[in-house]
Amino acid sequence: MSDKLSGKRIAVLATDGVEQVELEQPCDALNAAGAEVHLVSLESDPIQGVHHDQKGDTFEVDKTIDEVSAEEYDALVLPGGVFNPDALRVNECAVDFVRDFFKQGKPVAAICHGPWLLVEADVVEGRKVTSWPSVKTDLVNAGAEWVDKQCVCDNGLVTSRNPNDLPAFCRKMVEEFAEGVHEEQTA
């Protein structure tokens, strides 16, 4: 057990259809590093995890999006799954929540389809990122430089492609979250 993130509050924004492993492994890594982790969602009901196209476990929600603000947290995690970020990116409160982390220079980590929210929040222009391959065109069209690497870090923004990248993603996420505010992160 580490205390690298002791005293830090981390928001994990997810809803139904979240790729279960992309929710669980980052949360486990954050908890192991001593962070206080809150699962934030659109509603207070438990959310449904998935293993690709099969139902997984359900997860209790700590806070709803209308109960939180980026000011309360030190960093943000955006797990993937196809349905999860697709549902979140059409919710104005969720998109504003994501954008506010960038306005405040706080680190953000997004994996797989999670970067769809970054596109919707208009925070990727000029940034180097990666994602699930089908999200590449959206990121490029939003002004990002997309690269095919297991983990990309650009001034506090950590992105990865898929569940196979989780070990590298989690290590870099904890490192960036421990560093705190990145002035270059500001949108």
C-alpha cells in the first residue's frame, strides 16, 4: 500500500455500459495509492458494468453529476466502454464537469472510448492522445494528434487504447495525479 495519493479526492465519471475492467483496475490503483475515490454518475442508481457486449457487475454510485463540481476533486478518470461515454457526452452537466477539470489545470485520465468525452468538452485541440481505434477520427477532427501507443501523457492528460494497456495506464495515472495541477493542462 502506498500513500502517493493520500489526501487526494478523485472522481471517476461513469454510467451504464462502462467497461468493467476499465472501471475496476483504475479504482483499485487509486485506492492502493491512498486516494479517496468517488464514482460519479448521471443518477444515484447502481450502474451496470460490461465485459465488451456481456453484462458484468453493478456498481454503487457515490455522487450524482448534479451533486458535484470539479473544485471538489484533484483529478478525474474517464473509463471506456462504448455505451458509457456515448451516454455521458450528451449530458451537458457531465461535459461541463469534464471541461472544468481542464480549466483548473487538474489531471485527467481517459481510456478506450473515454476520450469521446474529451472531444465533446472541446479540450483536445493541439494535444497528443490515444484511444480505441474507432475514436481516432473524432479526436483528429477535434484537433488532437492521435498516436497508436499503449499510454500517452500530455501535460497531465493520460490516455490509453484498451484494457490491455491498463497496467501502463494505471501507473501513469497515479504518477500524474500525484503531481497535481498542470498549468499546461488549462483549456
